[in-house]
Amino acid sequence: MLETMKGRSMKKAYVIGTADTKGPELAFVRDLISKTGLETVLVNVGTRGGEDAADITAAEVAASHPSGPSAVFVNDRGEAVMAMSDALLRFIQDRDDVGGVISLGGSGGSSLVAPAMQALEVGIPKVLVSTLASGDVSAFVGASDVNIFHPVTDVQGLNRVSRQLLGNAAHALAGMMNYTVPVSVDDRRALVLSMFGVTTPAVQSMVGALEDEFDCLVFHATGTGGRAMELLVDQGSISGVLDITTTEVCDMIVGGVLCAGEDRFDSIARSQVPYVGSCGALDMVNFWGRSTVPEQFNERNLYVHNAQITLMRTTAEECQKIGTWIGNKLNKCDGDVRFLIPLKGVSALDIEGGPFWDPAANDALFSALRDTVQQNEKRKLIELDLHINDPAFAAAAVAEFKAIDK
């Protein structure tokens, strides 16, 4: 049952955009939100005027830039947009009354506001109306919970289409702010786990063994999933990590489409949260449909997972690089770390008789980890003569986590 926020101390809906070019549209959205009973704040981030329409002017936002307003109001448009984006990011983080944010614009406006939205805590409503919403929106969403609406027409003027769709977006934000899920009374500590379809049995077994004691948050290892998982670790609300599926590293090193970036594992080093990791799906690189696989990989061991995803088996050379990269990351972690090596296979496809069964590649991976990881009392490799989806492997991972959970 949803619980209304009316009657309680409500925070404000921030309507953010370039009022120099989107003034009427921003005002239209603001007025619709106001009619639902929410207090609104219209923030101008335009660098060429529009101040009269705003509750908070672009000059006020620009004052948050480390180098001051002069760094924002420059002649080069691209430079001005990037500087204003930096200023807005800092400005929004200093506000304590943000209950939700909505913005609307094209490529420039979306790029300007998205970083500030991403910096807000997960759960704060965020709506981005963007003309780029039907394409690759990963840069706008990142690892956050930004909701993107496609306006169909350009955000340029109010007409029979834009009024309807901007209105839908405005009311979506108002609905999220006016009605909230009841505050959780769950007193279990939060635990994050990484999973792929090919490691699902392992992770499900771990969740089953831990869910009485922990609130288990499972993240899909799709690049954004790994980043989102580490974002929560950085926010300080996570008590432990079971990073069973580290496959995103393969995509970063080989050039797949589900890369989590160079800073994968860094939140573990920063937080020193209890960590149990493994080699889940390090046998594969991800591409979209079969036709998208780069030509240089056409003769490789490819597996069509479905119409949208094609998997490519990692080679011994690639596995050596992957193991070395992960090992170097683990060496930067001073908290309790256990990294489990499943000697009989790292995914549902990497099993004797399976399409990705390649003992030589796995040997290269495991040897690189052994050679690179600097083991000590707190940082250990645990080798198990098991397949990653063997129930005994899940039991071992749970046991290792409980041993370091303090």
C-alpha cells in the first residue's frame, strides 16, 4: 500500500533546464507539478539568459563552480555547458531540500543535467525528458536510477504532442514524490551480490543461505550493474559483498559491450567492506546480436545466447590479462578479501562437454591470479575443486563470507 506524503514535511520538486531556450516548457512542467500540491523550484542552467523565469538563476548556480562564475560564462558554448554542468553537480549536492528533479532538453541540456541527477542518492525521484531517449542512454543514466522519457517531438514549443508528453513526465515526478513506498522496517544488514544468467544457480543458493540474516541485493553484471553495486558500497550502506560474477572485466579488456570501467573493485578498496569474489563468467565477452560482433572475432568460439546477445569465449592470452588485472585490483584492498577459484568451470557454459569448456584458458586465468595476488592474513585465494554452480561452491562462498563478517 502506498503511503501519501501529504501532511508531512515535504521537500521540493526541482525543475532544471536552460531557461534561455526552454523557458515556456520548463514553466509548463513546473505549473503542472505545483497543481499537485508540491512546492517547486525552477533552476535556470542556461548560459545565455532566461533569468527572469527562474527561482534560482544561472548566476547562482554558476557561483558553485570551483573557479567561480567566470569559468561558466565564456564565449565557447561547449566549454560553457561543461562548466555549468560541473557547477550544477556541486550546487545540487549542497541542497538539503531536494525531493525530486525533472529536466527537459536535447543533447546539450541532457548532458548538462544528467551528472547532477546521477549524484543524488538512489531513491530520490529523477525524471529526464530527452530527445535522445530512444538511443543509447547509458551516459545519462550511469549507475543511477534516472528515469528517461522520450518527448517524441523536439523540446521546442508547446503543442498538442509536447503538452501531453511533458505533462506525463511532470505527473510522473509528482506521483513519485506525492506517494512513497512505506519506510522499510527491515533490520537485516544489506549484502550485495553480482550475478549473470550463467551463474544464477550459485548466486541463488547463496541468497537462500543468507537471506534470513541479510537483505540480499542482487545486481546483474551488465556493466551498469557492477557500477550500481559499487555505488551503493561507496554510499556506506552495504555490510558485505559477494562478487561472484566478475565478467565485466572481460568486456573491458577485450572490448565487449558490458564493461563496468577501469574503476571496478575500487569501492571495495576504499570501503574495506568484507569481500568474497570469484571468477564467475570470466570465460566470456558480450556483444549484442550476432551481426554486431566485430569482424576480427568472426572466427572465434561464439555462442548465440539469444537474439540480442552473443557471447565469445575468452582465450588463454585474454584470460591471463584478465587474471592479472583482477589480481592487481585485489592487491589494493586492505580489508578482508577472499577470492574463490572454481577449478571445474566458471560458468554454465564452461563445464566439461559445454560450448565454452577450455581447460587451457582457465589454467591461464587461475595461474595469473596465483602469480599476481599478494596473499596475506587478510587477502587470500581459495581454490576449490568444484564448478561454480555446484551447491558445494555456494556453501563454501557463504562460509568464507561468514568467517570474515565482523
